[in-house]
Amino acid sequence: MGSMSDSPAPLADPHLVFDAAEGRRDLVILGSTGSIGTQAIDLVLRNPGRFRVTALSAAGGRVRLLAEQARQLRVRTVAVADEGKVPALREALREVFGAGEPLPEILAGPDAATDLAASDCHTVLNGITGSIGLAPTLAALKAGRTLALANKESLIVGGPLVKALAAPGQIIPVDSEHAALFQALAAGKRADVRKLVVTASGGPFRGRTRSELADVTREQALAHPTWAMGPVITVNSATLVNKGLEVIEAHLLYDIPFDRIDVVVHPQSYVHSMVEFTDGSTLAQATPPDMGGPIAIGLGWPERVPDAAPAFDWTKASSWEFFPLDTEAFPSVGLARHVGALGGTAPAVFNAANEQCVDAFLAGRLPFNGIMDTVTAVVAEHGTPATGTSLTVADVLEAETWARSRARELSAEATAEAHA
């Protein structure tokens, strides 16, 4: 293997920390009422001397929780994407703050999170779900903020755009797998990396054949054996689309070619990912399944936050298993490699078509295997995209709109055929 010393600098590099700061860091948390956001706030509340939250954003579906978070953290600004939720949010804020206390400023609308991402702070945690996180990601980078990135979709659909804006060390990954790679890479030189190994739990259907997946139900797909997550990402874990997205993300973050990024099934989810070096050594990052550690890396690196996550009790026996990926039953990882190599708008088409198909599956309009069958068909129709160097946000949005529409059409056709 040749040296990688002449390759572009990786977006996420543990040896290069963008704008390292001493003392308490001011944070903006996007997606504060979701799984990542609520866990980040818990970490902040347990470490008031290290972090201070200045602003929060959420979609608007849980305004009472958003108001309670604002009160606990004493933030300056709260934002909701749904403008129709402003009256309910204002009422909730008045209730939790009490009479006579000044309320935080309220921003609303589809650009509210983007505005917060560019506001005065040290670190922006992007915990938004979906490709709508792209604009806030770009805004945070353009404003010179350190970006703790949990919104993998923004990097996947807008890879060239993100790479054009990000300074070395400006992005700290928050996904458990990429935080694991980030930490393992800190132990060696980039030129000595042979491959990245991304682990997958295998989801609720590990070991099943494609034919055995034909009739699985919504409830079965949502019963993840290890992680408690939202419905879309849980279904993505069942199809292993989530792992495919993580392979693309690893390629973009660390500038490692796709043929040197492996996926291995590890049901216990103790080892979050591994780095193999040219001398044969493999370094694994391991903790019990818990997002506290990756979130703490994203918010605190290069410092570690004590007791951010539980540790193993090494006095108790345990077994750690690893299995090869069944690419026939779970073709999503191979398709993700394909669209990642195509670049341009192909990853956006893949992601948008998948989101549409997951919605159809959850609504009972598409069988489980139909998710990947439809996504594969949409990707094939999209063909070879323009080169990524000329990619614009408008290109991404146009491609996503087409992909969602085409996925809806193909899903409807499949349903009609099934009931014919």
C-alpha cells in the first residue's frame, strides 16, 4: 500500500483540533429534543463548569420539553422549525419560567436552526435528523464554529460542499462508529492506516435470509436489540442502510478509499469500530452501548469528560462475537459504496429515496424488502451524476425532490401490483 501523506487532509483528524479552547465552552444544540440532544443536555447539566448552552433548536413537536430545557439551561434563544408551534412554545415558556422572568428569544421557520448554527458560540452540536441538517452544517462551518456532527446525512448528501468549507480539525464526529475511529486514529500516523473496520450490531434481523425478511412487520423492525433510537434510524439499522451511510461518512471524514473500509457484524455493540495499521495491529474502541461517550468526545475534545459513559466491569465474564456481513440479505452497504463512489448527487438520491421508502414501510404501504428494492431502482434511474466538484445546495435539493417523488411512484406501483 502506498503512502497516504499526499492525500487531502481528512475532515475529522484527532491530531488537529480546530480552535481548541480552555475553560467553559459555549454550545448551540440543534435537535435538542431528540435522542442526541437530550443526552447532550444531560451531559452539560452534569458538567456546568465545562459547558454552557446558549441556544437550542428543535422541530417543534415537543414544545413543553423544549421550554423545560430552555429553563434548565437558561439559554438566550430557542428555535422551532414549525412556525405554527410558536404560540404553544411561548405559552410553555411562560409556564416553566414563571411570572416576572424574562423569556428567551424565539426564532421560527425552516431557516431558524441555520441562523443559530452561525451564532456566537464555540461548538455547534448538529443533532438534527435527516438531510435538512445540511444548511446548519454549512452555516456552522462558514461561521468558523467547531462542529460536533451527529447529523450524518448532511455530510453524505453534501460531501463536496462540506469539504470545501471545513478547516482541518473543525469537524468532530458524534456517531458512535466515527467517534470510535476518531479515537483509534489518534494512536497512529495517517500514512500507517491500512483499513477502517466499521462494526454493525446486525439489527433485529441478523442471521435471516432475504426470503425470511419478506414478511417482517413494522413492530419487528422497530425492536432493535441494542439501541433505543427514533423510528427512521431504527428501520435503517434493520436494513443496514444506516451502516451504508456510515461507510460513506467514514470515507468523507477520513479520506480512506471505499475498498479499505470494511463492515463486520458485532451483535454485542461493545466494539464501536476499529482501525487496522500496516504493521498488523488493530486498535478497537470499546464501551458498553451508550451515546454519552461519543457526545462527550464531540463537545470536549481534545479533553475527555470524566464519567461521560459507563465503563466495563472487567471482573465479569463476557463474550464478544464478530461475523461477516450477509450482502445478499442486506444489499444496502454495497449500494451505499456504489453511490459514494459515484459522488455528486447520487448519495442524496440514495438517502432521500430511502427516507421516503422507510416512511412507506412504517405506514404499511411497502414490504420490508421493498425498501431496498425501490431505493436500488431509484438509484439506477438516476444514473451517473455530474462530478461533485460543481455540486450546489440547489443540486442536492433538486435531486432529493426527484428521488422522493420517484420513490413514492414506485412504492405505489408495487402496492398496486401486490393487491392486483
